[in-house]
Amino acid sequence: MDLGLTGRVALVTGSSRGLGLAVAEELAAEGCDVVLAARSADVLSEEAARIERETGRRALAVPTDLASQESVQGLLDSALGEFGTVDVLVTNAGGPPVGTFQEHAPQAWTDAVKLTLGSVLDLTRGVLPGMKDRAWGRIINITSIAVKQPVDGLILSNSIRAAVTGFARTLANEVAPFGITVNNALPGYTWTQRVRELAATAAAAGGVSPAEVVKGWEATIPVGRLAEPPEFAALVAFLASERASYITGASVAVDGGCVKS
Ligand code: NAD
């Protein structure tokens, strides 16, 4: 299937590793020039150079702290300065810290809102005018299956990603007349650094091994295993594509059947 992405420009945040990096790789493989953003300048530059080598597309690395509005503005300026356009925006960042309601101080909520919701708003605000001018755009937010079925111990993620979902569903209605679609891609348990860390934390708390924690997760997944990042990235590439022109306002899970709704 030709996704019609050749020559499009995609900005993918949180893309030095994990799901964001897999999405940037997939979009470049489908013909997009990509802008990568994360805090770690060295890793980001290495990954951008590798993507250029492997795909022959351009990859721009822009060190960015998504929790800072100034830094996000710098990212937008660099992306638009280099390519003149952002056709596809994929919002993503590190997940909020683990913990129960009683364990989180008020500041943790402020920080999580800033990163998980604020960065989505700032990035969207920056790319929308250009998308409207060109009457074409794709906005895809990486959220979580937590928006369909809360994950125990992740109260910050469960709560704030619901706000991102409401924002995206409303924005989808507002920008549909301009040829812009807005969707959310919901990862289930997927093998990344973040998930290895979650397994280690849960193992330490429960006095079991990380492998036993993972086994417990697998028991809740009909497919019987965790996903690999490219399996998730494939959905994002499709939502970004020309072929997905009639899909908007959707929240689509890649979870091996984990959510029971
Ligand atoms: P990850 O921690 O492996 O990668 C996160 C990326 O975001 C990294 O590139 C990191 O450098 C970057 N990042 C973090 N904070 C940043 C900041 N302030 N500014 C700029 N960049 C920043 O996470 P992942 O597993 O790839 O997951 C991506 C998102 O999907 C997370 O929000 C996570 O909570 C969510 N999610 C993941 C899974 C999973 O199983 N992997 C499941 C559900 C939801």
C-alpha cells in the first residue's frame, strides 16, 4: 500500500528512543523528512544520522525540553526554518512518574500537566496555522491504553492523558474542514526502556523478579506477549498517511487485545 507520505515533513517528539524513535524511523522509511526532538543532544544526533543513512531522507535533530514553552518554540522555529512546513505532528514524551494519589505532591501534578498536556497544546498551536494554509495536516498524539482502562499505580498518566484525549477529540471537529485529522495512538505494553523501568519498579515493590512482573502482564494480553515498537509505529504511519483521510477523532489501541472494552 502506498501511504502517500513521500516528501512530507514529520515532527516527532520524544524521539531519542522507544516509541518516538520507532515512529520517526517508520515515517522516514515511508518517505518523510523527519525532525527529532528530545533532551539528549548526543543520542538524538546519532539517531538522526543513522536514520539519514538508512532511509536516504533528511533527519534534523533538535535538542528540546518539552516541559519548557520556550524550548518548544525553539523546536518549532528550527523545524519550520529548515523545512518550511510541518505536515505531520506526532506528540510524545516520557510518561509521568509512577505512584498513587497519596504519594504525589501537588507539584507532581503541575509538572505532569505541563509535560503531558502542555507540550501537546504548544506543539499543536505551532503547526496548525501552516496546516490550515496548505489544507492538509495530520496530528497524532501518543497516549496510552490508560485512557480506556486505568493502569494501577499510574494515576498521573490515567488522569492527564484523559485531558489530551478530550482536547484531541474536540480539535478534530474544529479542524476537519481544513483537511486536518487529529487522532490518538494508544500503546499497550511495548518493549521500551520505560517498560523495563516499570517492570523493575514493580518487581522491587512486590519482592518478585522483573521477569515475573512481565509474565503477569502477559497473562492479561490475549496475544500473550508484549509488543515490539515497530508494531506500534505502523499504526502511526497509517494514521499519518494520505490513505487515512477519513479517520479523525479516533483513539486507536495497539495492545494485543489487552483492553477489555
Ligand atoms: P521512553 O521513556 O522509552 O521514551 C520517552 C522519550 O521521550 C525519550 O526519547 C525521552 O528522551 C523523551 N523525553 C522524556 N521527557 C522529555 C522532555 N521533558 N523533553 C523532551 N523529551 C523528553 O518511553 P516509551 O516507552 O517510548 O513511551 C512513550 C510514551 O508512551 C510515554 O509517554 C509512555 O508513558 C507512553 N506509553 C508507553 C507504553 C509502553 O509500553 N512502552 C505503554 C503505554 C504508554
